Amino acid sequence: MFSVFLGAASNPDFDADFEGWDIIEHDFGGPRTPSTVSENHDNVPEQRNLSYEASEAGSDEDYGEASQATRRQKKGGYDSRIEQILYENPELPLLIVDAGKSSESGGKYIVYTIRTGDLEVRRRYSEFASLREALSRLHPTLIIPPIPEKHTMADYAANPTKAKQDQQIIDLRKRMLAVFLNRCRRMDEVRNDGVWWRFLDPNASWNEVLHSHPIASIPKSNMKAPPLDPANPTPAHAFLPVPASSAKLKAASTSATNAQGMIAQPSEYAASPSTAAHTISGPQLFGRIPPESANLSEQDLDPYFISFESSTKDLEILLTGPIERVNRRTLTHLSSLSTDLAELGARFNGFSLSEPSASLAAAIERVGQAVDSSYIATEELSASLGASFAEPMRESAQFAGVVRSVLRYRVMKRVQQEMTNEDLAKKRALLEQLERSETEAKRIDQYLTSSGTANVPRRSTSSAREPPQGRRESPHDDTASIDSDFPPTHGDTPSASQGIPQQEEIPPTHRKSSSGNFITNKIFGRISHAVHGVVDADPERTRRDQISKTREAISQLEQAQLASAQDVKDASAGVLKDLKRFQLEKEDDLKRYMLAYARSQIEWAKKNKETWEEAKTEVEKIDDN
């Protein structure tokens, strides 16, 4: 997965340590991570004593010393002292100088003291976590470094109190949180972010920062915000649809796609080597970074992102699998060996006291001292490998998840663009259909008007009711023939007011039936009400209202379409830019880890060689008599 050239260092001290060594390559049977490190990156920091001290946690020697060059000045002044320090000293390392219980609120939690120049601020682990979350939301296209993981549920179940206050965990967090801060410091976008300044400012309340602009201005869904400035979305972003978390791109059925729906088929640029991923000639893998001169579409960029994601996944499997298991066994073995050597040294020293021969007693004592020295060196080796190799390897494995989330964000932006285009096409088709219906209705109305059909008088309500009135006259005729004392009135027909009471009269049997079927009438009454609600009383007006609403929706979606297209472009450019930075940083990190591993082994061997050579000299002085 990666190749490390241990003999390529140009530092004189390092060359002395590796005198006579040839180039060593570690090839673990998988595709190698191509080197992008030029000669000016091969300088190895000055060799230091690798004996692990707690005071060195977070010292950041690996990131270089503060720049001694002329300090740059910012035009317009500074808003805070911390901004001035960070702006004038961009290479100034951030140190975590202390980690311990807080004196506030009864000291129930651990705080970490961060030193930036001459300023110090104390932050909790939860505040580091909220800082990382805030930076991820403010810069969704950046690969924000991970922080050390929380305690596992098994740790809490075994011993809740110890899990929170375990000194080893505190020291681990102290080192890795310092690495997190310095990685963020080297990212231009983060270093110039006001949220970053206020996290390091002792005069800023972090709780207020989290509930104020720009963090509080970010939409709940980052899909409704621009990639490069999520805290200031445009009005058009409010009209963007939000895709489901499991959404995939609708790629062509004939193209090979990955799990996210991105086309995995290499484009015409696939055969060309990437300058960021390859620096050697000969047969090469598909470039992980596209050429800067290539003006590629989003579909053409997909294979590069897929290749990068696949490479990161392979590295994660390697780091969390074979290397992690070997590291654990090695550290466990070294820890056990140091314990055994400590006991063995004590035995030799005790044995020397009971030896009557002076020369033999001195030799035995010197051997015991050599064993004690080996015990100390082995303990230092175990601590050094854990801090400079095992922990960074676990951090590199965490980066894989961060890379996948950033690549997933770009895919979601593309899915959002597809959804916006589909919604806009549907609305336009609906508007066309409604306008066609409106035109047809107007044509029919115009035809009826011109043909005179519209002037035909319609039947009145009274004429429609004539048949029932005729049926009502028959009882009067029958009554006139039976009761001759009261002849029928042959005059005007009953008026409307006279007819109403007769229509409202209901026989007793009918009223009883109605009350008996109360539940049935109630149910059918609701159904009738629902039917009348569905039936459009004025379809022409409804159609005109729908046309107006559809045109408004189309206008909004057109704005959203433009915003979405720009978002996809910005997201791809931002992600691609940071992937290039991350690729270089990852390769430098792997080289640094390998060099640190080699230095630890060399330092351990040197100490053992010196002490055992002295013991050998003392043994040779034993008197034969």
C-alpha cells in the first residue's frame, strides 16, 4: 500500500544512523501509494532523544518550529490578540501543556490547556468535538482531521469512573488533540476562520460561539446551503429539494457504477498519470487526481473520486487489520519483555552481593546493570512506538471515514441537482398541460358564443318544478268532488311561499324512520359532504389558480436549478482541491511514521549495544584464578 525510502533522507545526522543501509521498500502485496514527495520534502527533522516523556505530549516537533521570518502585518488591524498571533505566526505550533481535572464545578471533568504563543485557554473534550462538528458544517468540502475516539461502552460498563479519568486515555487524548489542532492550523480555510480563532481565545465563551453567527446561521440541512459558504445561503437555496441519505445517482444503465451510483468507467483522461498520484514512469494505476489542465465534466470526474475512495478504503483495511494486530502484539510483547528484564536485573544484582570473588561479583553486577538498561530502553521503545507509530496509524484509519463523508457530500449535491432538474421538468410539463386545457376551454367558449348557442334561454327553476306541482293538483281535484261544500278555488295558482310549507310537511312514519336510521344518515352525510368537497364548483377558476401556482413554482425551481448547478461545481472543485492537499499530507505522514519507527528501533539498539559492550568488557576482566 505504501513505499518508504528510508535511505533517501538528506539530514547528516540521519545519514550517520543509517550508514551502509540500502533503500528499503515495504510492499505489502497491494497497490502502492504513489509518492508525490519531491526532493525538498525529503528533509528529515533533526534527530531527538526518543525516550518518551509525558511532558512531550503535544509538543508538535513533527510539524516544525515557529517561523523566524519577518512577521507579516494585517491591513485594517485585528479583532483579537489570538487573531494577531495566528496571522503573524502561521507556523507557530499549538501546544497542549496540561490535562487535568477542572477546578470549576467540583472538578468533575478533564480540561486540556492549549497554549498559543503567550495565551492559554482551557477546553473540554466535548468542546473539541463541537469544534470539529462546527468546522465540518462550515467547510463541508474539507477533510477536517479526526479527534481521538470516545470511550467505548465496554469501558464504561467495566468501570465508569476509571474510564473517564484513566491517565493513559488522558495522555492519548492530550497527544492526539494536539495533532488535531496543528493539522487544522495548517489548513488555510480553517486558519482564517473566526470560529477557529475564538476556540483558542481565552476571552471567548465557546457556548456563545456555538449559538451565534456563523454556526447558528447554517441551515439544519447542509443540502440547503452553498458548499463554500454554508452560513450565508441565498434565497434560491430554500427551494432546493433535500435528497434521502441513501439516495444514489441515476447513472446510465450501460455504465458500471459504484455503490453510490457514480460512473466507475474511466474517462479519456483515465490513462494519463496524475501528477499528484504518480511521479514515476512506466505502468501505472488509474490516476487518483485528474490533471489540472483537463476541463472535465462531473461524469468524467466520477472515476477519479471512486479511485481515491477505493484507495483510501484499501489503506483503512490495511491499517485496521494486519498492521493494527501486529502493532498490538508487538507492544504487548515489549511491555512483557521490559517487566521480565526488570525482574532479571534485580536477580543479577542480588546474586552479585553473595559472590565472594570480587572480579566475578563485579562482572555479575555489570551484567545486571546491562539488563536494567535494556529494561529501561525496552520500556521507552514500547512507549515511543505507541506514540509515534501505533497512534498515528489509527488516526490515518480514521481519516478514511472522513474522506468518505466528504465524497458522499459531493454525491448528494449531484443527486440534489438531478432532483431539481426532474422537478422542474415535471412542473413545466404540468404547466403546458394546464395551458393547453385553458386554451381548449377558451376555444369552446368562443365557439359557443359565436354560434349563438350561449343565447338559448335555460330552463328556470319554476319550470323544472312544474311536474311535481301538477301531481299536487290531483288531490285538490279529488277533494273537490268528494267535499262539495268546499269547492276548489279556481284562481291564481299557489305562490312559492304557499308551496313551501306543503313540501316541508313530513308524515310521522317518515320522521320515525329518519330518527331510527340516525347512524346510517350520519355516515352517509359525511360521505356526501366529502363528495361535495371533492367536486370542483368552479373548475375554470381552479385551473387558473393552479396555473399561477405552477408558474411560481417553476420560477422558484429555475432559481434553485442555477444555485444547484453552481453548488455542484463548487463542491467538486472544493473537494478535489482538498483531496490533493490530503494526498500529499497522507504520503508525508506515512513516510514520517516509518522514519519514526526506524529511529525508535535504532535508538533502542544503540543503548543496548553500549551497555552490553561495557558488560562484555567487565566479564573479560574476570580473574581465572
